[in-house]
Amino acid sequence: MVELCALRHYVFGMKQSDLLRENADNCLQLAEGAEGQPAFRRYMRMANAWRALANEQDWLDGEVSPLALYRKG
């Protein structure tokens, strides 16, 4: 049963937090090609939100302590 709980943090062989970081990277790529400041800022906010979710997922998975997240932010 413990093995099943550990597996739920992985999706198709990747950690869930890594998938969230990929989304952040996609937003950064979109920001690079954005036309105008409003679109650029929107993509950057989205990238930051995906990164925050990834960091929180690492904490939920027990990979980092809550203090490490607090010090990062």
C-alpha cells in the first residue's frame, strides 16, 4: 500500500512537480515571443504561478521542508 501512495506523485514516469515546472518553462518561452508588455507580464505571472505550484508540490511530496519554501519566497 505504501508503494501505491508513493506512485501517485508520478505521472507517466515524471514527478508531478516536474510537469508543473515544464508548464512554467512553456510560459517563459511564450513570454519571450510576446508582443507587447501586457502579454509579456501575463506570461511571466503565469510562469511564476506554475513555479509556486511546483514548489508546493515538492513540499506536499515531502521533498522539501516548509521552512525551505518560506526562505525561497
